[in-house]
Amino acid sequence: MNVQRLWFAEGQLWIAAENGEIHSQHLRYYPRLQRADDAQRAVWEQTNDGLHWSAIDEDISFESFFYADDDRSVVAAARREYAQGQTVGMDAINWN
């Protein structure tokens, strides 16, 4: 996917791909991005598999734009546990 435009509106992250498709995700799944100010949100880069904000150390995969809400809540819970140092079971995940 090649992102042509990225913006924030109505509590969501929106992207427009070069093929004209528009996708969004609710910011509740990305608390660092949700808490970031406009200046931090404005500086992002596209990587091979997603988007990255260096100032807040946030990565979002393109794949996640296609998750069902149930899938996203599982990912969000895992991210919260990891951020809080609750890594029980996290070692079993292949992060590569």
C-alpha cells in the first residue's frame, strides 16, 4: 500500500491509498497516537509494512486497517499489557 494522504478526524486515523481506497482506524487502539499533539502526529513516515511516528515510537501496520473490531481489541489489550510490563505469555509471540 502506498499512502497518499493521512489525516485525523472524529477520533480516527484516516489514510487514502494511491489506488483511491480510504481506510480508517479508531485512535482508541493506539493510546500514544491518541495522546500525541498535532505536531507529533504530523511527522510520520511510511515503512514497508505500515506507518511510523518516531516522536512517540508508534508503529501501525497496514494489515491492521483491515482487522475486525474484535481483532483490534485483542491487539490493543496485548499492547496495553506489554506497555505496563505485563509480559505473561508475550514471549511466545514471534515479534519478527
